[in-house]
Amino acid sequence: MAGTETLTDLPPLRARRILQLAFKCWPFIRPLIKHLLVLIAGTVLVSLVLFAVFLLGTDLFNNKILVGDKLQPLQAQLLFVDESFVLQDIADNVNERELLTESQRKTVRTRTIIWASGLLVVFAPLVGILLYYNIWIWQMINQNLRVAMIAKAEHLSLKYHSQSRVGDAIFRIYQDSATITSLIQETFVGPAAALYNIVLALGLLCFFDPRIALAAVLAVVPMILLTAKATRLLRERALANRVAFSNLTSRLQEIMIALRIVKANKGEARVLERFDQDSHRALDAAFTLRMTIAVLQILVTSIAALVTIGVEYVIVYWVLGERETFLGAAAVTVIGFAVWNYGAFEGARERLSGALFGPTELVGAWARLQDLFIGLERAFYLLELEADIVDPDRPVPFPTPVESVTWEDVHFAYDPTLPVLQGVDLVATSGTITAIVGGSGAGKSTLVSLLLRLYDPDRGRLLVNGTDLRMLQVDDIRGSAAIALQRNVLFAGTVADNIGYAARSPTRADIEAAARVACADGFIRELADGYDTELGERGGKLSSGQRQRLSLARAIVRNTPILILDEPTAALDAETELAVMRNLRQWGKDKVVFLITHRIATIRDADQIVFLEQGRPVEVGDHDSLLRADGRYRLFAEAAAGEALGV
């Protein structure tokens, strides 16, 4: 499921799998469990109070204020009125009525408004706080998952990243991760709240008449059948929707990276056409999914509406006949629903709506859950990937000081049918500079990538002071080696921040010393704010040579025993290149330095030159000895010299 899913990749829908996904969410929920419990307790308490207020308020408004029936004792106590407002003979009032005077009705109305205003003042802020608290909790859960996904992506090998689209990983981390909060809410919180309301509604309907509750329950059966029939179609379209938007994100990321090349080659129209196609596919997939959900909800809502109309017709008939409710006078001390009256009609209709349209909400939640389930599967796919590069069970300390780095019969391939390194034997010692040269695709960058354990050899060993890298912790290895790449990546921030980016708490003196070694101190001090100058995104204010020297300074400031420089002087003029190499030799007199380069001026002063061809070191020696050998290196050097002279 790396961004190329098809319907054959559709995860099975089983209750067990949904519970497994929910269980996997637990590590991200656990830090916030106390907050969740407080939220649930507060929500239940508020809902119970509001439910009681609703029952009393419905009776007060419909039967007392509008119709003029006398109050029940509890209502009179809450409104602070005397006995003259109270229904005197409750037991005999099943089929009789006692009315309030005009003055009493106004008093009831006024005090009801005062009560309503007071409750609004108290509960409106409380409900607002609960809503905010709810959003904060779920966003923090989402944040926990997002951070875990980034951490996982960082630890996956470059082999995985080289085979996957960056946009797919971005979409999984940014968009699919957000489904954790929605899935939990749609799977547990939402259904639990809906069932809670449905049970309350059915209970109250039984108070009025159990046959109404039975009609509501029977109406749910065709809703369930329709939903079961539509589930697989929903899941297929949910997968298609997320894959389409993942592809769109990948396309956008690729366009932004290649924008300079696109403009230089007048490819805007072609790129726009491809983006437009991907965008339309994504929009069509989203529309199809949402249309399917909408049609399902329309069908189940129609069932609920038809049953509602039929039941309301029966209730109106009972109201006109002033028929006694199921419990009759048994509850009339609290609310005046002994017989079917206007207030009873309104109360029953509201509860009927809750009992019938509550299930339609559950159907909608189930439909949305299919999309969320697919999204969370994609999110956890990234989390569940096993990293190729892992720490040993019993790591040994990183050897210090570093005296030698050795490749011992190393073989490696990204694709088993296309070997990159074949039987590499090489030793580099402290205080030396080793230049690695060869044609494109010879395996130069791969050779040093193994030294950082970005990959592991398929065969052979890579040793530091005789200790296999696989016996060391990955953090120790990468903490002991620094790399400066030809492709200089700078970040929005100050010059000092960029140089000190990968170092552990570097001082300003450390940063400036590294900049001097990289011959960057001079131009930095000429900037508007020196080392505190803001660079902007990707260092766009600097020339390519300046960016390269900052990248080199960033590697130097770490002061690691191993330094890897990939085309460190490609963007530098000859004079600056010589100065940088002179500084590096002085700075690296107790370090193992590797250069990957094609420039003879950079190579010629190296202590050891390794010429790679088809993944094998065919020649090893210093510049002069390799020239005398009259082999592959000499041809390479003569070609490079001719290119430098413009021949």
C-alpha cells in the first residue's frame, strides 16, 4: 500500500480488525486518558441535566404556558409559586382538567423565562468549554500519531524511500493520520452517544405507549439491510478516493521540486495538463464516495420519515380523543402527561425523532467509518513497516578514537538483478583524505552510504577499528560521521542556525570556526546581519557556491571523527577550492575524510584515490602513482583536465 493500491488491496472488514486498529490507537490515546475521562463525565452530567430540563420545559411551555393547565408539585416548587398554581387532585386528573388564571399563566411564563435565562447563562459557557476541551483532546491524539509516523519515516531505510513517492508519505502523515480521531469518535464516542440518546428516546416512548417504541425498532431493520448491502461499495470508493488524493499530493510535490527544470524546458503546459488530470481524478473519486454516502443516507432517512409520518398520524388521533398515556397518572406528579395532550404530542414527537433519526446518524457514521478505516489502515501501514536498519540486541560502544575504516568484500544492490558494489576491499586510516572517483553509476555515493548505515551490505562487512558496523548503535554511527552533500539543503532561518543545525549545542565560536574552514566566514560577515542574517526558504538569497560552503561548514561544525564530502567544491571557483582543501587537510589531521568528486584539483592532493568501475575498486593509490600506472585513472584525469581547459 505504498501509494499504488488497487481494489485487491482492500483490507477485510471484520469486527476483529476494527478492534485491532482501535487497540493500535491506544498508545496515542493513553497520555490523554485522564482528560478523556473528565470529558466523558462532564458530558454525561450535562446531558442528563439538560434532558431533565427538556422534559420539564416541554411540559411547562406546551401544557402550562400555551394551554393553561395547572402545574405539577415539582414545577410549582421550582417556580416558587403557591398551592393555588398546583393541580389539586392529581389522581383524578387523568380525564379532567384544571386551568390556570390569566394572571397565573403570565407568572408561570415570566418565571420560566427567568429560569431559561439563568440556565443559558450557566450552561452555554459550560457547553462551549466542553466543546473546546473535546477538540483539544482529539487534536493532541492526532498530534501523537503524526509525530510517531514522522519518527518512523525517518528510521526507514533509504531503500524504502527510493521506491516510494514522497507525496504518498506526506499524504499518509498529514491526511491519513487525522483519521485516528475521527475513527475513534465514529467507532466508539459517536455511536455510544447515539445509542445513549436512542435508549433514552425509546424509554420515554414506552412511557407514552410501547407500540410507538416497537414501530421505531422495526423501522431499523430495513436500514440495517441497506447499509450492509452498500458497505463493500463504500469501502472500494473510499480506497479509490484516498489513493487518488495521495497521487495528487505526489504530483504537486514533484512539480514544486522540478519547477526550475520545467520552466527552463518550457514544460509548463504539459505539467499543468498532468496535474489537471490527477486533480480531476481526485475530485471525481471524492464526489463518487460522497454521493454514495449521500444516497445511502437519503434512503434510510426516507424510511425514518415515512414511519414518523405514520406514527404521528396515530398520535394525533389519540390526542383528539384525549386518550390516556401508557403510564397515565403514575408520573403526573412530575409532568402533566397523564393523557395525550399537546405537550405529550410534542414530547413524543421529539423522542420519536430521536429514536428514528438516531439510527440514521449511526448509518451515516458507519458509512464515514469505511473511509476512516481505509485511512487509518494507510496510516498504520507506515507505522508497521519494519526498518531494514536496526540496532543490535547487544550493541558495543563505538570505538574511539577512530583509527581505520574498512570495507571487507562488500557487495550491495538496490535491485538483486543490478549489482552496484561487487567485492569492495578498501581501508582508510585516520589523518588521511580518501578520494572516491569513477564514472556515473560506479557506486561512489553508495559506498559511503554504507558507512553511515543508510543501507547494509548484502554480503561482506564494513568495519571501524575492526568492529562491524552492525554491532554498533545506529545513532552512535551517525553521530560519529558528518556528511556534506552536493545538493545543498538549507532551511529558513539564520546563517548561524543553518550551520549549527545538526550539531549538539554549538557555540557561536564553534560555528564561526567551521565557517572559516569552509571559507564562508568572509561572505557571511558581508551579509546585512552577518551570522544572524535570515536566509529565507532553501537559502534562496545565496549563490550556489555560498550555499555549498554553508553546507560544508554544517558538516565541519559537528567535529566528527569521520567526514564525508560529496562533490564539496563543485560550485566553487578554483581559488576558493584550493583554499577549502588546504583548510580541510589541516582541520582533518586526526580524522578520516572521504571525498566524492570529479574535479582533479580536489582529487590530486588526496592521500588515497579509489577509482571505481562497475562497483569495483579497479585502481587504488595516490595521484602520481596512478598516473604512472597508465590505467583507468589516467584516462579519467586526462579527460577531466581537458574538460577543465575547455578542450
